Amino acid sequence: MQVSRTSKPRSDEVASEALAFEIVYQRLAGPVYRFCLTQVGGPSAAEEVAADAWAAAWAAFERTHPAADGVDAWVFRIVRNKAKNHLRSARRRFRLWAALTKERVPVADAEVKVIERAEAAAALTSLQTMRPRERALIGLRVCSDLSFAEIGAVMGCSEAAARVATHRALLRLRTHMEGRP
């Protein structure tokens, strides 16, 4: 007589997954937070987005078991999507608030308010004026210290394209910070 295994994972498998995820978390927690800070503009919002992203990553980790060599890009894709969702929600909340208070303020002012509340330096303020793709490229390279191959995996392009696009984004940021048009 043969005993069938249930689909329930054994406790040692769960412990092994938890340990693997803990290692990924310990290595990427700082870079993920810094990337979130470049995307949403404020420390509290960055903490919220990072926490949401880590919760989503943990839920998906046990289902998908990402390959060890691609786990960084996998995590940053989740983080990038959470940051995009956060910005969309912030815009909707601002529009609703403006409608309720009868203020007629353009959506762009919402981004200005987020920047004003942030305890960011001049570089972060300049970064917020850039296109979302440029912000993501700079955040992934400078703040999260990903390689161009990893950036390409996150952004859905080749390593060479990631290298060129990141270089151009950094040049644009430098130009903006120096006050040139």
C-alpha cells in the first residue's frame, strides 16, 4: 500500500523557502527602499510602497520560485509595478479631494505637493521632474545598484539598450540640476 502525499508542503520545505526569501530580503531591502524613494518622492510613501512590494513578493515567491540568478530583477519588477500603482492612486485621491473641495487644481500640482512634502535633496526634486522611465532607470542603477543586465530584465529591454537609456537619463538629470534647458 502506498501513501499519497498531500499537496501541502512539508515544514522543512516552508522553512527552506522562508530562509531563501529572507536572504533575498536582507540583500535587497535597502536598494528597494531607495528605489521607491526615487519613484514616489517621500520617505513615508516609499516605506509604504516597499512594504506592499515585499508582501506581494513573498506571496508570489512561494508560488513561482524565481530562479536565483533572476531574483533581483523579479523583485524589482514587482517594486516598480507597486510604485506605478501608488502614483496612480495618489493622483486619483488628489482629483477626488479637489472635486470635493471645489478646487480646480491640475494633476501636475499633485506631484509638486508630493515633492514639497518630501525631505529630499535637490537631486531628488530634479529626479521627480523626469519621465517615469528615466526615473526608473536612474533609481535602478544609482539607488539600487543593479547591473545593466538586471536593469534590462526589469525594464524589458536588452542590456545594451538599458546601458544607453540609463546614460541618457543621467545626462538629462545632470543638465537639469545644473540649470541648463
